[in-house]
Amino acid sequence: MTNTFDYWFKHKLLDLPYLASEHGKHVDDLIVYVHALMAVLFVGWFAYFLYAIFRFRKSKHPKADYVGVKGHVSNWIEGGVAVVEAILLIGFAVPLWAKVVTKPPSEKESTVIHVLAKQFNWNAHYAGPDGIMGRQDQALAAASGGSDPFGVDRANDPNARDDVVVMDNFVVPVNKPVLAYVTGLDVIHSFAIRSMRVCQDAVPGLRIPTWFTPTQEGEYKITCAQLCGNSHYSMSGMLKVVSQAEFDKWLAAESEKARKSTAPKSYE
Ligand SMILES: [Cu+2]
């Protein structure tokens, strides 16, 4: 750890989860800043509270004053606070936010996956070694009697034949952006990988991109962050982050498996 205090504050004091993505540091920093700001406000207001208790104690003010403040100083102070807050918001917060909100990485430089949440598991569709996502057809989906929840059209689309569909066990290469298009099949779920600092609602009918760059190999839990039914608690998967070479090997093997199990004899 580069900075021991930073580590202690985030992971011992605030108990933030293990961090394994590139942008995650900024998420954690924001959490620290918000805590620091709240600490300043807490100490400041508490000090003022103690001051008020002392300043207006009963022994010095036996009789209540029902008139209160007469001057206009407090109005000016209130107005001043409003102006300062407007400057903070318009002058600093909005421009900073515009800088922080990034565009998704290009599909070319990313590991692209289609993520489909359904009661109660996580499914991913990979393009396979050819890098081209095969056609998906609702009529071919598992819900309509097909073999996978996406309805990958292996019979009619040549680009679909090497595609890979996995359930609950996702694999991605390290140090390369992952671009996930998240959707839901039944109710609203939420695709959450805490170590990647990613959390995106999976909404039926919407295809929402979310992205992150894993920086460390390992296994990270995928959970559902939206109460989605009676087995919501068990809706978890695993994101395995491996080297590029290991990923290519895995994808090729899964692709081969998919070809063999779904291809009619004519494809062989
Ligand atoms: Cu869910």
C-alpha cells in the first residue's frame, strides 16, 4: 500500500471493500471527502451547540426573551451562505462532475459482454473468438423453449456459432476495460461487483452500458443489489479476473464446447 494512512482510513476505519478496479479509487476518495465534510460539520455545529448552552444559560438569563434578534445581520449572513453555496455548486461541483462522468470505452478496446439478470442468476453473452456478437432472438430464448436465456441464433447467424454464454461464472482479462450491457429478463435486478465499485440496475427492456477496468487478478463476487424476489439473497455469481492469455484459452474452450453441444451435424 502506497499510503498507510489512506489504507487505514478507507479499509480499517470505514471498512470499505477490497478494491480491484481502476476508477474505484475515485469512488473511495469521494466517500472519504464526504465523511471529512460531515466530520467538520458535526464538530462545528456541536461546538456552536455547546456555546449556545453556555451563552444562554439560565443563571445569566433568568427571564426568557420573546423578541429575539432585532438587527438584520442574520438575514445578510443567510443570504451570504446561499450565495457561497450557489458558487460552490455552479462554479465547482457541476464542472468537476462533468469532468468525472466519462464516456464508455470503445467496444474495440474492451471486453464486451451482454449481461442478463433473471430470477435468480447472472448470465453473460460473449462474442467468442471472432469478436462479433451473434444475433439474439427473443423467440429462441430459454423462456420461449430455446437453449440459453439470450436466444443466441446459432442456427442462422454464422457469427453466433462461436459465441459463449455462461451462467454465474464470468471471466474477464485483467487491465482491459470491461464494457457490460446490462439488462433484465423479469423484474429489476442490479448488477453489483463491490470490488470493482460497479453497481448498475438491470431493467427489463433497457440495455444499459456500465464499465470498469479490473486491475488485479482474482475472484470477485457478483451480487444483486435490488431486492428482486424470494431468492434474491442467493443471486450471486463470480467474476474471475485472469491474464489475457488465460482468458483467450478459456474463451476458446468455452466456444468449442458451445459449438459441439448446440451445432447440428451439418456445421461440423
Ligand atoms: Cu436480483
